[in-house]
Amino acid sequence: MGHDLDAVIDKITAIPFRSRFHLRAAEREFVALRGLPTVREHAAELIDKRLAPARPDNDGRQTPWGGHPVFRAQHATATCCRRCLRINHKIDSGVELSQAQRDYVVDVICRWVEREARG
């Protein structure tokens, strides 16, 4: 897709609602203990299950507000539901995400987590 992930994240996190999301202490500890490769694996699994289907179960309410760095990142980067993906990332709703789109979403999430973990 050729996106500059930092530019995408900077634009989205400038939105007041999105700007209030940051990793909490337990989520930072998770990243420190398990590492970014594990976060990436979890992100891919969660996106495949909760976001990639054309009509995800409970769309708009499927992403918890915290408890895992991926969940916090999804709200911070507007990758939490298909509506937010459509509005902020121009990824159409009602169609299953392609592998390239899944990879892009995981890349956005992981880049945000990486930035947050650095402090």
C-alpha cells in the first residue's frame, strides 16, 4: 500500500478522541516482557478474527478498551471497527479485508505500539 505509517498515525492521533489513548503500565509491561514480535502475532490473530470479515460480529463494539496493547492501539489508530477503518483509512466496509489490507492494519497497530513503548 506504500503508506508512511508515521504520517498516518500522526494524522489520526491528532484527532482529540484518538489522542487520549496511550499504553497503560500493564500494557507497557506486556510489550517489554513479550516483545514486539508477540504483539504482531496477536495483532494478526485479532484482526483476522475480529476485523477482517466483511461483517464482523458486533462490529463497532468488538474491540475492548484495554487489557492488551493491541486493543489500545486499535482505538488510538482507528482500526477498531469497519466504520473507523472506512472513515480514517479509506478501507471499504462490507467486503472481507484482503491480505494486503490485513498486513497494513497490523503494521499500523504495531508501529503505534512501538512508538508508545519507546515513550
